[in-house]
Amino acid sequence: MIPRSSSPRGPDCASWQGYPSWDQVAAAGMSFGWTKATGGAWYVNPSLEYNWRSIKAAGLQRGAYAYAFESSGCALPGPGPEAEADFFCATLEPLGLETGDLLALDIEEGPSGPLGDWVLRWLQRVEQRLGWKPLVYTGKWFSDPHGFPQCPGLADYGLWLAAYTSVMPPPPAPWPVTAFWQYTADATVPGIDGPCDMSAFNGALDRLPLYGKPAGSAPPEAPPQPEPTPPQPEPVPPSGLPIYDPTYPAISQNDAWSCGPTTTRWMLYSIGRTPSEEWIESTMIAEGVANPDVGCTDKSGAGLADFVTRHYGYATGSNGLDATFDELAALAGTQPYGISGEVWYHWSGLRGFDGEKLLLANPASGWMGITQSLDRDQFARLGPWSYFWIDAQLAGAAAPPDPGPTPNPPNYAGIGSGLIEMMTAAGVTPAQSASSWIGGPPAEVETCYASDGSLFVWLLSLNTGFRFRPT
């Protein structure tokens, strides 16, 4: 049993605890601190960066956890363990990962049925990307009904057990030992507003870093990359309208606020333009089109449309906030469109319509239950809707009808060359395969009717001709 009074202890904080004073937490005798980092594949704790840096600065062992599924903004079962693990890693990596840093998956919510394999895949993905094993936060009340005992691979990862009891209970299967024990959600800690969760470490303080990033470790070595090439100017399309390819692959959104810039970038890429992510985001911020605190500053899309017009010269526009499902279904695939729902609070490229659903090039797959398509019920629930567009031609539009075999050229061997030259100059053709001759022998006058009804006459003795229009 962990003696709470003498074991290394530490709180864990989410967004609702605000911005704790981690110096006061350390002064109160704590040894470590956990912060929520992400939820599902869409939510980032707004106090993550502050907590991550402040816990370290206070001299505490720090840890970050991902809350599995986070269904408040994404319908179950979510986008999958790999997507959630990648989102967690991509959120933490820019903040820096140092020796002893702890990682964990908080799994206390999810769809019914076995989830052990889901958890194991998340753990393996994080280990593969970052180079060391994360822990699993859960309780027996959740792990047993969801089949964790039938997934022995979970025992390779440390257990952070949630059990609000007076003594630490035995670890649930398949774990042989408990690493951390969260024994209360009602602790009072100087420097933290309100009650907080409190955990004890099941071991001596010097063993705590063994569950974190090993000294001198690095993520698994990536395959060698080719030498970077100097930046090239963005290719300029030929004169006239750009060519639109609605099948251009979706571009991943890298942070919570940038759906508008990412959607605009996908729309531009789909017509052959290639702005960098850094340029389009920094320029939109500088021009007030987007803001990391609120996303797009104009929810109608007019700001995004104006941005494209200013920098690329294409005719663009937006519809306001009254798009209908049938209107978007008719527009889908004709040229680049970005759409947004006011409740959805997100921009996405509109790729096409399959007869039932709008097909999306979605840079935040899984946000509020939307992946790569949008049906009528979802549309009604997440509106009102707006859109903006870039005028472009549709790549692969219907080709002209096949003209069929090329006919044999007409045989005008029975018509003199003088008449043929006159008709050619007049833009007409002979209406008969042979001319008529007058006089002779030898014949003096050659005549032939043309396709417009006029009569062409050639006088051999004068080597000249005349055209008589029909009356």
C-alpha cells in the first residue's frame, strides 16, 4: 500500500483550473504535476503550454495526458486511436520533450464493447513516434467492462489507477503493478484554484523518471531525407481561368484555429497554386483575416474570399449565411468551394456530392462527428451555413462529342482548278462533283454551282472567272 504522507505526490490539472502557480505547488511539497494536453483529435487545453513550461520551471517532474474520445465535440467512436495519438504527439512536440517527461492516455469514456485493442494501438503509436512508453490512466470500473483483461499487451505499459478509496486496491488485470494511484478528486493544493485530483507515485522519488523519457533518448530514427531544395517561386498558371481538380487530397489542419487558412490553401492547391502553410497563416493573421484566438474573423467567408482576390486576382465571393443543402449539392465539384456551419464552427473544402451526402476535403476529420461527408441531418443540425468560392474551370469536364471517323476528302477531279480556287476564297464548296461545259469543241466556258446556291463561271480564253449570286 502507498503511504500517502511519504510517497511522492502531485496534482493533475485541466483547463477549468486555469493557470496554477506551480511554484506554490512545488513549495507545498509536491513532486510532480500532470496537465491535460488534448482530447480526442480536436481539443487542445488552452493552458497546456503555460502548464507544460511552468511545471518544469518549478522543478517538478511533469506529465501530459490525452483524454480519449472527448465526445463533447466529436461523436463516438471518433477518428481512431492512431489519429488521436498523432494529434497528441503533434501538439506536444513543438513544446519540447525532455528527460523524465511523462505521458499518459486517460481512458474513462468510450463506446460500448471491447476497447483494449484501441488503447494498445494508441500506446504503441505514441511509443513509435516519441520513443518511450506512455502510461494508461483508468479505473477497474471502466477497464473490466471494456475488455482490458483480455488484452495482455497493455501490461507492457504503466498503470495510473483511479480509485477513490482509503487504501490502494490491487491493480486490475492485466497489470501486475500500479505505478500511480489517483486517490482523490477533492484535494486542496496551494497555488491551484478549487479542488483538484491528487495522485501518489508507487515508488521512491528517484524511480519516478523511469516512467518518462529516458536520458539521451530520441524518437526512432527516421529514414534519411533528401537534401532540401531551395524555395522555388510558386508556379503561375497559364493565362485564362485555372484548372480545378476536386480530387486533390485533403490537407491536414495542424492546430485548432486554422480551419479557414487550411481550407483556403486546399482550394488554391486544387487549382494548381502552392502557397506555403507558414505564408498563408502569417499573412492572414497580419491582415486580420484570421486570429489564433478566434479562427476566422468573418464567419461568412467574405474575408477569405477577399484574401484570395487580393493576392491571386481570381474572382471570388461569399454567400453570407443562408446556403441550403441542395444549393451546395448543385455547386459541389464545379469549382473550389469552402463551406462553414455556424454551430459546426469550422471551415472545410467541398469536394463533391454523391447523391446523398456532401463530400468534404476536411482538415479536421472527426470534429463534432463529421469526417469526410455531411448528410442532410448533420447539415440541419450544424448550420446556418455559409460558403465562399474561387472561379475556376473544372478539370475533366465533359469532352466534345466524338466526331467519328474522318470522312474521305471530296473528289473534285471533274471541276477545274480555277473554279475550286474561287470557291475556296469565297468560303464555299462545290455543290456537284463535276462542272458543266459550254461551247466547243474545244469548250470555252466551265460552270459549277456552289454550296450556297451561287453559280461560278470560268472563261478559259480569258483565264478568269465570275460568281453569280442566286436571285
